[in-house]
Amino acid sequence: MKESSPLKILFASSEAFPLIKTGGLADVSGSLPRALQNLGHDVRLVLPGYQVVMSACKRRRLLSFEQEGHEVTLWQTTLPGSRVTVWLVDCAEFFDRPGNPYLDAQGEPWHDNAQRFALFCRVVARLAMDQFGLGWQPDVVHCNDWQTGLVPVALRHEPGRPALLFTVHNLAYQGLFSRQLFTELRLDEALWRFDRLEFHGQLSFIKGGLVFADRINTVSPTYAQEIQTEPFGHGLDGLLRHIGGRLSGILNGIDAREWNPGSDKQIAQRYNLRTLNKKGVNKVALQREFRLTPGEETPLLALIGRLVEQKGIDLLLAVLPELLQQPLQLVILGSGNRLLEQQLTELAARYPGRLAVAIGYDEGLAHRIEAGADIFLMPSRFEPCGLNQLYSLRYGTLPVVSPVGGLADTVVDADTPHGGSANGFVMAAVSAEALLATTRSALSCFHDKQRWRELQHNAMSEDFSWGKSAQAYRELYRLAQDDRDGERANGRV
Ligand code: ADP
């Protein structure tokens, strides 16, 4: 029977933890394939062979070939800490360079991103059709974000093609390039239409996924609804409403092994629900690390994330002077927009011992902050799923979040009428005033020890591991197969 039979799944992504990570996509690509494998499916992960990945892992050469005049070697390795097979698309010209997968040293997109990811997509499409003779053809290709948007385009006319799922992890990143690049990439002229790859005179990679995949999903049910509206649609809400029947939302899980305060080797003191009083040791360690005035009674707030407009950093900057009139401390870890980095650093200099800012990307520090803080701030303007609030819940670090996307789906406000399952604090709107008001509620609740423990208890007892969501993906793959088969039967391919 289709429902229960194991599937062969090719999971295509531009990053996967722990090999290469810039954000939540890597967390998902590093843990969902493993969860699917645990359900009995045969999953292969395919990634670009970035320099940092190639130099970090033991690998075996499968074959070398030419792709549109570029030398490509396909390597095989295993996702560290798992049995998931990883294929690396190694094209030195495009991927053998240091630094960020998408941005150059100046923080600008690599000048040849269109060519880099078009090549990646074309190789993935050939893998999907087993054109290299590896003796393995997937039933489903699971594509993720714009970097894989041309995979469905390349496969759309292939007889006997796998079913195609395209997951949107963040609609704000669309892979937009010039009309000239569309020509250079030798894409079929028939694709230059507003209902195909053209987007206001530009080539849109993400539209390849949205238009040509059998099914599309986002990483939370609320975000799946939001992106069909103008304020959240980034210009694609019309198209998304049009394909609404093929669009759904599945909440991300978390890697419950990696993010577990009971076994986390990166924190000063391990703890769990029963030994919650030990969490304070991590707080004191964090205060020491950041030269904050030591003291368990002072509420310690935290924020980790990309310092970009999406994350509402400007809202926090607007309320910080007022917030800091109260006895509290705040630790911020992030990098991104240079101006925001500078504003935060300057503010930290004005509040020594109370406000600490670490500019950079530091996985270990992220763990220590989750373990040491009391309250976690996520005032995002939009949030497809958000992982940090999930890590915070797991670590008993109660989140203050805006009422959007995956934040709305996972955080239950302490003041809700049915407050029995409350696990944090939800802002009434996305605004500086709401952030100030909700943070104040969280602070007053922090001093009510019993209520705080109740909320921590709710937060830490929740199960955000991948099990349920992996089952939901399994169901979505089946729907994608049905849609593909229906399309064939209707002759609409
Ligand atoms: P997004 O994908 O929009 O960046 P998510 O909340 O979905 O946001 O995922 C962000 C992931 O990246 C989390 O695992 C978070 O801990 C991590 N992260 C973001 N910025 C940093 C940083 N400066 N240092 C360490 N980890 C970070």
C-alpha cells in the first residue's frame, strides 16, 4: 500500500547542519532527513560541495562529469551523527570559495549566484532521473527554498519523474535575477511569463518551485495562511492564493538530541524539568562570561538571531532605553545588518554590566544563552516557523514573541483565558509598544515564582521533536504523488 510503503526521497538543500549552516533551513535539512529515515524511508541529502564542507568531511568520489561546460564531481559522505547518505555537488568554479554560501566578504550576494544554483539544480534533476547510473531513483524530490527552485522546472516534462515537493522556509528570499541571466542560463523562452518564472521583469527562482512542484508547503500553518495575504506575500500572494489548494503548512520540529538541556555538553550545568533549580548555574556562568553584574534575582533577557529587519531588532532598539530603566539584563548574539550591529554595540557601551552584545555566529554560545537566560525575545515582523522560540521552550527560557507565523502556532500567552497550557508571552501586535508592554508582563510574571515555574513546566513538557512533523511530510509526499499522477492522467503535464 502506498501510504505505508517506504519511499526513496531525494532531499535537496543549500545547507544542512552540522555541515554548513546560516539559519533555520540548515537545522531542518540536518534533522528532517534523519527523522524520515527513522520512519523507514530511504533518504539521500544533496548539497553543494562548498569549500568548508569539502574540507571537513571524509568522502568518496562517485563520478566526474561535465555540466554545461563546468567540471563537476559527485562525492558521497554521511551526515555526521546519522546514517543519512549525503551527495555533494562539487564544482570548484562555483563552490570552492571561503565564507558564506550566499554572500561575499562584503556581505553582498556572490555575483554568480544564479549560475551556481542553476548548476546545482540541474545536477539534482539528473540525480532525480538516475541519469548518472547510480541505480537509485527517488519517488519524491523534496526541494527547499529558492536555491532549489529550478529543480521542478528541469523535471517538469520528464516522463516517469518523481513527485515534487517544494518547501518555502522564508518567502522573503526569492532568488531574483536579471532577464539577461534568464537568457544566459538558457532557460526555455516559454518560461518567461508572469505565471511561470518571470516576476516584474526579473527571473524568479522561487517561482520555479511554486509553479512547477506538485505540492508546496511552508514551515508553519499560520505562515501558510499569512503568505496568501498582501502584507506577508512579498508580491507573491496572488500566485499563492491561486495555488492555495496545493499549499499547506507543517511546523518544523527541532533536533531534540542537539537541543536538550538534560544532555547538552555545551552548557555549564545540565538540567531537566525535575532539576530546574540548577538552571541558575547557567545564568551565573553567562553573567560571568558577559561581565554582567552577577545575581540570580535579576531577570536576564536574551535574543539570538540574524540582525535583520525581519527579526524586529529595530523595535527592540526603540524600547531598550525604557526597558533598561528597570532592573534587568540583556544579552544579544547575532550578525547581519551592519547598521543594526553598530547601533547595538554602541548601546551596549552605554550600559556596561547590563547589556551585552556579541556580534558573530557562535553555535556554542547560542546553547549557553538558551540555558542561562530567563526570557527570550523574538519580536519578528514575520516568522515562517522560528526555531529559537522552540529551543527556548525546551530550555525553560520563556519566550516573548510577536503574534505571527510559527510563533503564533507554538507560544501560548500567559494571559489567555485557557491559560492551562500557557508557555510564554505573545505580543498583541507587531509594534514597539506591544513589545514593551509584553516584556513588562513577562518581567512581572518572573517575580511570581510559582506562576513562572508553572509556565516553565508547560514549556519544557512540550514535544517539539520531529516525529509528528515527519509523519505529516510523509502524508504530503503521498499527496504530491497523487497530484503528479492526476496531472498525468489529465494530460496537463
Ligand atoms: P532564521 O532561519 O530566520 O535565521 P530560525 O529561528 O528559524 O531563524 O533559525 C535560526 C537558527 O540559527 C537557530 O538555530 C539559531 O540558534 C541560529 N542562529 C542564528 N543566529 C545565530 C548566531 N549569531 N549564533 C549562533 N546561532 C545563531
